[in-house]
Amino acid sequence: MILLLSHWFNISPAVLSPVLDILCYVLAFRYISRDFIKLSIIATISFAGFLKLWGMLPLRLPGLLLHPLIAALAGGALVGIGVGMVIRQGGSCGGDDALALSISKTFKWRTAHAYLCTDIIVLLLSLSYIPFQRIAFSMITVTVSSFLVDFVQNAGRREKLETTMKNISDRNSEAYEKSENKRKVNVYAHQENGSY
């Protein structure tokens, strides 16, 4: 969204980033905690500062312009793993994370689906100035990143949940057996007395 608005309104991404983050936090306020807000404010300020810093530096990174599929997959993997680690620790990398998490909670969607939904909307709007072929590779990036965010956020938790559920089930079985044995003892006692 930052790049879209920057393109059409010629506003610096370093300015747009905190403004959009604040708007997303306001929309998601009902679903986020104070700790989440504190961590997110740090992330928002850091992101805006690094956008400004990297924009001033003449960096020379290996060009993947001729290999857009590799760039899309690598970008999706790096974003997905990074954002997943931040969310797993209870923070966010910006307002879009808060928005996606609140959509996930509101509609009872997996986090991956909420991220993908918001990203697809932005990419469809971006067709107004980015060629379709590049949007197609961006779709690969957001699909990979969305599902990796979900995977990293929940890694190891599914097994823990299954173990917890098994322990609860075992305890319930033990409790049932004890109550059933107690009931049988009571039935036998009543039969000996001639009453039911």
C-alpha cells in the first residue's frame, strides 16, 4: 500500500509508513494488547527510519531482475520467516500485521488467509501502475510469505496442542473409569440391601 500511495500521490514512503501503520492500529485496536502496541511502535519507528536510511545509501545487491521467479520465492521466504518470528513473539512489523491479525480473529481465519486477503487487495489496486506480469510474481511472493508467516507462528505449537489434548483425554478417561467403578460399587451395595 505504501508503494501504491507513494506512486500516485508522490509522498515519501518514510512518511506514509507510520501514517498507514497508525491507521491500521486504530482499525485493529479492539484486538491488540498494550504490549503488542509497544512492540509495534518500536517496529514502526524503526521501519520508517531504515526506509529513509536505505533510501539514502547506494546499495549494490545482486540483481535478480532476470530471474523474477527466484526473486519472488526468495522474497516470500525471507518476509514470511521474518514476520512469522516477530508475530510469534507477540509483536508486529507494522500496522498491516495488526490489521491481518484482527481480521484473523474477527472472521476466525488462519493468519495466512488474512495476510493473503489483504495482500491480494493491494496487488489488485497496484495493477493501476504495475504490469500484470510483475503482479503475477508478486502474487507468488505474498502467497509464499503468507503461508510461511502462519507456519512459523504456529511451529511446534500444534504438537504441543495435540499433547495437551491427549493429556486431557487421558485424564477424562481415568476420571470416567473411577466414577464408573464407584457407580458399580454403589449398585452392588444397593443390590445387597435389596434396593435400587
